Amino acid sequence: MLIALACVLATAACQGDETKADLSPLPTAAGPPYVCGHIPLKAVEVMTGVRDPLVRGYFDLKAAGGLGEGVCSVYQRDGEQLEVLQIDLTPGGYVEKVKEQLEGGALPLPEIVPGSVGYYFKPANSDKNDAYSMLVRGKAELNVQLETGVEGRDSAADVLALMRLIAPKLITDASSPSAKAASPSPENS
């Protein structure tokens, strides 16, 4: 009887020490504090489950002719410092990549930024609750790679929600189709 009581008390104590996963939705508006200058810390912490993460990277929105480029990597601070989230902005977006993923079963992103196309998905046979999304507008490409999501959260919904938060700030006007039409061609200058 005493052993059974000790086991019950030990189990209750251990369960009391566990941190419950935050299953609330990501914020719908970006707000400070930010990591890498543009990514809301609250969204990062909720979707990764990592509090006070180690963050490396930055974005330069004036690089690549105004298309912008940069990377933001988020790591767990303890243990092996595993990367849990990466956000990547690169020039050279290709609509063909989006079409391939959509044909392969990925879900289409809504038009988050005018003239943009994209996809998001969660791998079917993964035990890390990972999810991925890509948005392309003109020659700008924005990727969100959630390498390790929180158990019990909808990681695909999280990458979609994060894309909605950050794309309007990271995808610049230089990538819009109308910006290309307004730019003078070399022959006309």
C-alpha cells in the first residue's frame, strides 16, 4: 500500500513539472518583440514550443535589387541546439516549384501578397510534427520550414499563419508585377 501511494505521489509530482503545450492560435497581427528584425517572437515560441530561443540571421530588404534576401534560424538553447525553424527569403522565385508541390498534394496558400502563389504541407510520415510553406511573387521567394513542431498543434496551420504574418513585410514592392512594368528598360533609358 505504501509503495502504491509513493508511485501515485511521484507520478503526480512529475506531471506537475511538465510544461503544457500552448495550443492557442498564432497571433493574427505581427507585433514586437521581433527576431531577425521581422519575425514575431510570440509566434515563434508558440509554434516551436521553445521559450527564449537562440536565433541567428537577418534580412536585408534592399538586397538583390530590392527583392530582399536573408535567413532566420531558430534553435533550442539546451542540448544539441537543434534547429527548430528556418525562414528564408531569396531572389529567384520559381512558380514551377509551387506547381510541382501542388500537383504532389500540397495545399495552396491564399494570395497573401497581391500577385503571389504558394503552398504549404505537413509530411504524412513524420514524427517531428514538421511543416513547410513557400510563397513566390515575381522573383522573390519566401520559405517557412518548421523542422520540429509542438505535439498536439496543427503544424501546417502554423506555417500558414506565420506566412500570413511575415510575408507582407518581407515580400517587397520590388517583386510585384506592376513594379517590373514601371521599371524603364535598358533600351529606353
